Amino acid sequence: MSRPSRLVFCDVDETLISVKSMFDFLAYYFRGTRGARGAQLAADVRGNLSRRTLAGAPREAMNRLYYRTWAGEPAARVAELAEVWYAERSGAPGFYLAATRRALELHREAGDTVILVSGSFPAVLAPIAAQVGATRLLCSVPGTRDGVLTGQLVGDPCIGAAKRAAVRDTLRRCPDVDAARCYAYGDHLSDLPMLAEVGHPVIVGGSAELAARLPRARVLHPHAALEVPVLLSPAPVAGVASCRDGA
């Protein structure tokens, strides 16, 4: 990145797009490659991970477990079908959350650098990033061997504290950028570590728990695109350092 004046970190699933990309693509891929048997496999994986998460299993562990499903799949085929998935799904009304997409457009017009931050993976995120003008992905990275997915991740899942670490590392690499001027968009409590790193955190949707933990954050209704210019207007920034230290 070449000396941007402001960075904008944006979660993807249910912040920028209305679907959970990992599960939506999982169903699309396995239904397309294995028919009804594949569709059932994808449904079973999603149900199992959802039950474990509701029972209190760490989201990071569930993210790793999700990627085990991809073991043995050709990476090139996954990337190819991810492009087809995006072409089909993004054409449907409501795929993008209008307010967040408009916010990213205004950020780019202002010369800001947009970065997507997600527990999803590059094959799925790349076409989304290209569409919204994001120049970098901070995400979970599946391992490969001889062109085949191993089912393991390279490094940590990009969730929770790992999002904070990725944002901090990115800011360290851009010493001319003031974190107090940067923005971050998220919808879930697991986005709190990332949101607390910047001066302008934005909660997309109505997470009361997230708002209670980060009262200085602005709240954006996902379909209220007309509210975005006001949201991006200058506002006093306070508490960045204290929130970063306590997140």
C-alpha cells in the first residue's frame, strides 16, 4: 500500500453482504460437484458447527473445523467455482447491504484504502474485494499441497483477536496513517477487537451487545444508504487508546 491517508477495515459476512459466504459457497460447491449427497454434506457441516457454537465452542475452533471439510479438493476448482458462485449470487437483490456498500464507495472517493477482514477465504472474498475496490484481504488462508487443499489453515483463523492482530500489523506497516482517523465496520461481537483499534468504529445492524461494549461506535442500518454521508461526517474521536488496550 502506498502511503494512504486513512484505512477502512470492513468485515464481510452480514456486514457488507447479507449471506454467510463460507456456508453459502460450501453448499453451492458441494451441491455442484456431488449433487444431493454434497448438498446434504454441506447442510450437516453447517448444522454441526452451528450447534457447537450455540453450545459455547470457540468461534476460532469452529472456523478451523469448517476448513477441514475442504480437505482433498482441488484449489483451482474451488477458485473457479467461487467465481461462478459470486457471479450468480451477487446478481440477486439484497446480496450487498446497501448502506455498507455505499459507505465503501464514499471512502474510495475520498481516497481511503479499503481492506476486507474476514474469517472466510481468498477464493470467496477475491471477487467481492474486486467489486468494492478493496485493495487487500485480511482473512483465513487454507493450506494447499500440490494444488490440493489440505484442510488445515496457514496461521490462525481471522476471527476475534486475530482480526485485532491483523489490523494492528497493517497499521504498523503504515506509520504515516493515524489509527484515530481510520474506520472499521462490523456486525458481531467477535468484531469488537477490530473495531476498538480505530477512531471511527461503525456497527452495522442492531447488535445491542456490541453497542454496549463499544458505546463510542456509530450505528448504521444496513439498508439506510441515505444515512451514510452523515455517518462519515467528521465527529469527535475519543477513547481509542483505552479501548485498544482493553479489547
